[in-house]
Amino acid sequence: MEHFFDVVVIGSGAGALLTAIRAADAGMTVLVVEKAQVVGGTSATSGGGIWIPDNHDMPRVGLRDGVDAAFRYVRACARGLASDERILAYVETARDMARYLEQLGVRYRSMPKYSDYYPDMDGALPGGRTMDPADFNAARLGLEGLAQLRPTNPGQLILGRMTMNAFEAHTILSRERTAKLRLMWIMLRYAIDYPWRRKTRRDRRMTGGQALVGGLLAALRKRPVLLWLDTSLHSLRSEGGRVTGVIVERDGKLVTVNARKGVMLAAGGFERNQAMREQYLPKPTDQAWTATPPGGNTGDAIRAGSDAGGALHLMAHTWGAPTLSVPKEDRFRALFVERSLPGCMVVNAAGRRFLNESCPYPEFQQAMFADQARGGGAIPAWIVFDAEFRRKYPMGPLGPGEAQPDHRLPKKWHGSVYWKSDTLAGLAAQIGVDAEGLAASAARMNGFAASGKDLDFDRGGNVFDRYYGDPAVKPNPNLAPLASAPFYAIRLYPGDIGTKGGLLTDQDARVLDGDGQPIAGLYCTGNNAASVMGPAYPGAGSTLGPAMTFGYRAVAHMAGKPIALQRTDLLARTVPEGVS
């Protein structure tokens, strides 16, 4: 039996769900196909932030932005590896997409102090473009809907149960004046919500990616959209050069589904496919190092699009991040924030620092590869911190020592998750790094902490670094000495939160062939598509923002009402660069 829909969406992350909802609102019949038994993909386990230039909430926090500055900034970040038309389409349309989210009941707030990741580049802003989702009440989904939603990862929960949003995380991790009160409020709110806790261990208050996908799933469930879970993409169907539908595997059988208006591929990247990693990514590479959920993101849709004639682009790039292993967790954890806190440093096998620990996480990963290529031995690398850091701050799965002292940690973690010694020399021996190099690096760091200036890597030298510093530490909130025994170390790998290479698309998310021509009926967004940001990461939310924005634009094109570019004068001011 064949099935007929106007639009077929492959995947159920943020880009996929936004596409499906928008298509339904445009009067189209829609089928969403998801390989997993739950909805949300990597989006549901993310921080949920979206990077939206000139967004509607910036005036509320006293900020101004414009398409001109955003275009210049993203274009500089992309380094000629994304078309100017596609960049312009994003910076013009993202704000409209964000307003549409508001209409759906998925509310976002501008983060006025969260800087763009490259604050010294032309067009960058010291805050405001990244938006964090407002809290979402899980009761709006009901227990049945909640059971369909992929849970978040443990690293985003307090004591494995309680959620916090990005504003609260900043307050708590930076030890701001109200940090303890904020933490107490979070714990009290959870404790007194006994009626809900009798129903489920999952927090009623959803934040981050849970709030985003929870809100989108609630909106989807109000619309006549069919959702097939536990159904995998087998191949695309084409006739006369046009993609006309898909063949999926459902209940052990191949099922043909026709798509009158278009097929949207939005099923994530290929980071969980070791063969594709070996084929495309820098070495060494291991799918185990990724922080995304196991079982998904195996590149199925990318391969299907390529088989249909789609061109591939940026396949050697990932949304890189340092990651670490925690026993009994089904994936590695990404280390986003803790490395910015004062009193830690990252070293290679020679015991030497090789990067600014507070830098954007993709640059951190790339610095690991670069140092490894130079023979420094940064894969794995080690983040080293002292007793004072351990007392005050979290580090990966270790809570602050004042709340979670060493004797409350699982005994098996010592020597597998973290290493500890009363001396730096003893620590060096345990982790296999050069003792003299480690001692010299610590001594040099201690001098930088005293002066407030990192003469090697300028840690704390820009507004992005300082966001997750400790404002109580002077003169540099990112620098403190490593002087108090015992000393600790945790092993880091060059992991990722997804791949950024995939099918090459145009400003309307149409997949392009090897000659740069659109393949009729085939659209792509999210990490299935080559990133509009090129090899860079302009700011927090540079994955989810484009995923939903290009889904928004794709539906307009499917409906025969493509969204025209407005500021084409910006294109005329630049010299076109070929996509390579």
C-alpha cells in the first residue's frame, strides 16, 4: 500500500518539527518519520539556545542590532565556505522564525551578556543574539506526550533530576551573589511538586532543549500531522529528476510514501557512523567521543540525498567540543563551561598548555587536533585543577567539593573518571604526562593569575571568556593559581555535539546537485545540511537557529511563496566566493 502526503519530514529534531508544524499551518498534509522510538533527536538533549540576529527581544534588554552587522559577521566566520545568498537568507529570516516560535507558544528570551563567540570580529556583538527558551510546563504535553520526548542528558541536571535554564546556570556556576538562593529555589520547587513527582521522575519544569522540543511537540500534537516512530529511511524515490517521495522501513516492511510538495531531510549528522567518520573527519576519530545520543545520527539521510545526486560539502568539519567519559552514562559528556572557571588549566602529554581553556568549544577541539599533529600529545588532553577549584566549582560529573566531597564520589571513579595526588609530580605520574612540564605550566599559570594577564593565550582577555569566569576573582575572573593540594586531573577527548558537513543547499533549503542546480522536491536542514556558518561557530545556538530558520524558508518555497531576499545591496558590496 502506498501513502500520499504533501510533505514528508525525515527526523524529529527542532528543524524537522518546525518544518512539519509550519507546513501544517500552510494547509499541507504532513508525515514525520523518526528512526528512534522517541521524538527530539539531538535537539532534545541540547541547551536549546538559538542564535538569532536582530531578534525581537533585544530592544527589551536595551540592545540594537541590524542585518548589515550580522551579515558581515557571519560572512567573515564562514570564510567563503557558504554562499552569500544563503547567509543573507539566514540573518534576514531568523528573526521572523523566532516570532513564529512565539506564536506556537515556544517563547525565547535574549541573553544580553552572552557574547558572540568571536567578539573581536567585524559585526560581532557582546551579547543579545543568543536566545534561551523560557521554561516549559511538561504538563502541557501530558504523560503520554512526555513519554514520546527524548530525555535530556545527565550533565544538564542538578543531582540527576532537577533542571536549570541558561540564566540560572550562569548565576550558579559563576558564583554570583544570588547563586545559593537560586540553587535553593530550584531544589525547593522540585521538592514541593510532590503530585507531579508521584507520576514521573522527570521534572515538570522543562528548560533548554527539553523546553524547545517539548513546546514544538505540544504544538505538533495540536495539528493533523502523522508521526511514525521506530521507522527508518531506506531511500528516496525520484522520477524525471524530481524527488517524489521516500521508501521507509516500518514494522519490518518497506513502505512507499509519496510527497507531492517535497521531502525534508532533517535527521541529524553522521557522528555516530564510524565508517563515515573514518572517511571524512580528521584522525584520530571515534564515534564514542561524541556527546550526541547513541543509535541516531548515522548519516542515513545524507547518504540517501547523495545517492539522489546531492552534492556534499564541509564533510571534514564537526561542531567540536571537548568530551569526557562518565561510567554508566550512554554517551560522553561535553565540557562547555567548567574549563572557563579560574584555577584550572589544560595540558598535553608534555605537561604544557597549548590553548586558551576558555575559548569557544569548536576551537578547543581544533586546538587538540593541531597540537596532536605537532607531536604535543593532546589526544587525550588533561584538565588539571587544585583543591580550591575542587571545593568551589563543578568539573564534569564532579559537583563542587563543598556540596559533594571526594568521599561521596563513587570509589571506582578514582583512577577512571578523575585522578588525584597530593603533589603535581605524583599526579603527573598517574596520568602519564611529563612532571617537569606540568610543574612549569602550573608555576607559569600562577604568575598569570597574580598579574591578571595570560601572556601565552590571553585567557580572560575578551568578553566571551569572562562570561563564565568568577567575577569575585581578581584581577582576571578566568585565572587563579593552582597551588592548593591535592591536585586533580580529568581526561579530555576531541569530541563533538554533531557533524556540520552534509548536503549542499541554497537559500530555500533546496538540495543542490554537483552543478549547483536544485534537485526538485528535495529539501534539507539541520546537521543533514552543510552548515551556513561554514567551518565556524558564530555564537551559541548556531545549530538550532539555522535548522529551524531554513525549515521555515523551505515550507514557504514548497507552498509556492518563496521568501525573497531583501537586502540584496549587501550582496552587491561583496566579491562572490565560490563554494568549495
